Amino acid sequence: MLLNITSITFEQGLAYALLALGVYLSFRTLDFPDLTVDGSFPLGGAVAAVLIFGGGSPLVATLAAVGAGLLAGIGTGLLNTKLRINPLLSGILMMIGLYSINLVIMGRANISLLRVDTLFDNLAHVFGVSTSPTLVILSLAVLVPIVIIILTWFLHTNIGLAIRATGDNAQMIRGLGADTDKTKIIGLSMSNGLVALSGALVAQDQGFADVGMGIGMIIIGLASVIIGESLFRRKAMSWILLSVVGGSIVYRLFVAVALRLGMPPGMLKLITALLVIAVLAAPRFRGTWERLSRWKGRNHA
Amino acid sequence: MALDGVDLEVSPSEFITIIGSNGAGKSTLLNTIAGVHLPDSGRVIFNGTDITRLPEYRRTKYMGRVYQDPMMGTASMMSVEENMAMAVLRGQRRGLRRGVNSRLREQFREALAPLDLGLEDRLKQNVGTLSGGQRQALAIVMATISKPALLLLDEHTASLDPKTGRTILELTEEVIRQGNLTTLMVTHNMDQALKLGNRLIMMDAGRIILDVDAEQKSSLTVRDLVEQFELASGKRFVDDSLLLRRREEG
């Protein structure tokens, strides 16, 4: 049982880590609360599933899913920067629109991938083993660090610095001649590309894509980001990104244990929302907590 | 907050101080030059080119700017060297090359060392950990490191404590002198406006009501300026920081 929890924790933690990295890019790097995520995650799943189900190569299908995510992010970026629609609303509009688009892409509400070979089945063939959670974990354990290395490099290039500055002090970087419309669009595009990649891998791992698989993904991503940040508290970019992956794994551990302790699966989203509220509210109560403990200390003395 | 028929011609290496009461249009003038505001009518000509419609981010190639709020000129969650790296590329294409390398780092150290704030040893520290004065000093270096054709200073010492403000002002003078930079400096402080620079303009209600060159300026006192203001505008000079100053002199 313990082994089972560990395995599920790492399998899902790593697959959803890419989602969390995407959310980190929009939420933290760009300071853009991008709700597109709830649409681009199933978009990735839908594109990958349709192509694989239709006999396409799983690798090509996964790359196509990333491409679709990049486009969704560009869409949200254009709504915000060119049509001047508020960030939250831009994301919500794109998310709602994507729901229908995902249905059109799939042609029905869900597609099963159990009878076709996924990326993980292909990898298993290459290494001459059978598809197992261990294989999924190992392949993700290679992929996720590669993504982190690429992201770390990118965020330290000149364009990467400009993207980070857009979320930090947009007026300043505009004053230095960077087009913040462009940096926002690039950042949102990369963010949703990662989210769609996560959706494509999750669909192939769980063996189906469902039009409803995106509900609450933004909060799960955000939960991972803030758990990672508050647990590891690192400053260097590569460590922050690793912390986010760590946050995703810790979140999955939390979920696995809660389910094992008998929590009804339907409660999961509520618990996640409460978890995020608790972590976001914590700084507000830190002062109160310190006053309380000081007061207690005095009474004991 | 408006300009009304402002006609200002700035020659290379002029250092113009701009004074005026609250709401006289000093900041609006800088914002119009920098492209933050578009004028309803009239033109902004730079080196013979009409840049009136050029978006802000495209004219910054020529202009360095330091704001009143030290928070505005720097990115707090990024390191000193990353902030500098962004400033070095003012107005240039930003590509996939690494932002900071050892050659640039050396250049940053050399640019920061004269400040005497120890910033050259804190290149990797986040700017958010610096004091307001340190951030403003960094902002000045960032605004001038790529040798802009025009430097815009918008009351950049006003939000600092007096001692830090003086240090920053000396630093500003030094940087402007060394780079022979054409500068527009908005200030609330008439003393500053008289002591610094080689031309002074006074604004009121969106218009330039006084424009004096270096020679005339050297013979003026704060009292003269206030009198000139009241003569030209027909009203009393309203500015809290100046009232104090007048009492000291009177």
C-alpha cells in the first residue's frame, strides 16, 4: 500500500509538474493570473488523444498538443494586449471557448487510449519492457529536468529577462525599450504550451482524454507552485523551478494520503481550494500568530 | 495635467532644470517627450525626426529616465546584474543570448564602483533588498549606462531623505558631466534648479513662463524666481516645500 501511494504520488506529481511549471510562468513570472489553463490542459489531452487514436505517432501527437497549447496562450495574450481585455477575463474567455473547441476536436466527450499505443508504450517497446508506473515515472524523471534546464536557460536570456521584468515592473522594461505586449504573449504562449504538454502526458498515462479533465487545473497548478515556494524557499531560478516540481509531488502525496484515509474523491477540489486559501492567507495571520505566542510566552514566564 | 502651446527647443549637452508649482505640467512635459502621453496636437521632433506617434518602447533607445519613486526604475525581484543587463540593451533587440556574462559583469562592476555603495559586490542580490537610495543610484546608472541622447529626471531625489538626496544629486551631476549628457531635470527645489544645469525653465498651467540661460541663471536667487513666477502667472506660488524655503530666506 505504501509503495502504491509512493508510486502514484511520483507518477502524477511529475506529470502534473509540467502544468505547475506553466502556471508558475504565467502567475509568478508574468504576474498574470491566467485561467486559460483549465482549457489548454484538456486541449493538450484532446489533440494528443485524437491523433493517437487516429493512428498517428504518439510523439508527433504530443508535439502537436504542445503546439495547440502555444496557440491557446497566444490567443489569451492577444485578447489582453491588443483588445485590452482584463487578464482574468481574457483567460476565462479563452477557457470557455476552448471547451467547445476541445469537444469539436474530440468529436465526443471522451476518447479511450487503452487499445492503442501511447508515448509510454512506445518507450516501453524501445527498452524492451512492459508499460508500468515505474516506466512512466522514469521517463518523466528524465523529461521534467530537461524542461527545467531549458526554462532556466530561457529565463536568463535577454528576452527571458524582459519577460520576467514584465511581471516585476512593466513600466521599467517598457522604458528600456521592450515591447511588453510581445513579452506577455511569448510568456503566456510558453506557459500554455507546458500546460498542454502536461495534459497530453496525463491523458496518455491515464489512458483517456476527457473534455472535463481541465476543471480546477489552475488551482492544482497554483497549489503546487505555492506549496513548492513555501516549503523550499529558494532564490535561484533553477531551484525555484525545482521547488515547483517538488510542490506538485507534495500536493499529489497530500491527495493520495487523503484519499487513502477515506476522503470521498468528490471532495478533492474543495480540499484543494481550502489548501490554497490557507497558504495564501497564512502571511496575513502570521502577525496575529506571533502576537499570540508572545502573549502566551509572557503568561508562562 | 495638460500642456498648452509649449514650444521648447533643446540643444545637445544642455542641462535644463524645470520648475513650477504643483500641476504646472512638468511631468506631463517629460511624459510627452518620452511617449507615455500622446499630445492632442503639436509635434515632438527628435534629431530632425518626427517621433510624435512613435510608441514609448521604441523611442527609449534615445532616452534614459529616472523617476521620483525608486521602485519604478528597477525590477525588485531581479538581481542587480540582471537589472543592469536589461539597461545595457536599452532600445536594442533582445534575443536568446545570455543576459549576463563575465564581460558584462566586469563592466557593471566598473560602472557601480564609483557610487561607493558596495553595489559592485552585490551583483547577484535582488534589487528588492536594497535601500531606496541604493535603488535610485542604481536607476541612474541604468538610465545612463547606454549613453542616451537625452536624460529625463523626474524629481528623482524628491522621495529620498535629505542626505541621500544630496548624495544622489552629486552622483547625477557627475554622471551628466562625464557623459556630457543632454538632460531635462524636473525638480521642486528652486535651490537645486538654480545651482544645477545651464538653463532653467519655469512652467505654470501647462505653459513655459520663464526660460533663462546659464548667464542669467547665475545671477538669480530663489526670491527672484518666486517673484518672477508671481509676476508671470498672476498668482502666489503654491508649493509646500517652497514655503519653508522662503521663510528661511526671508
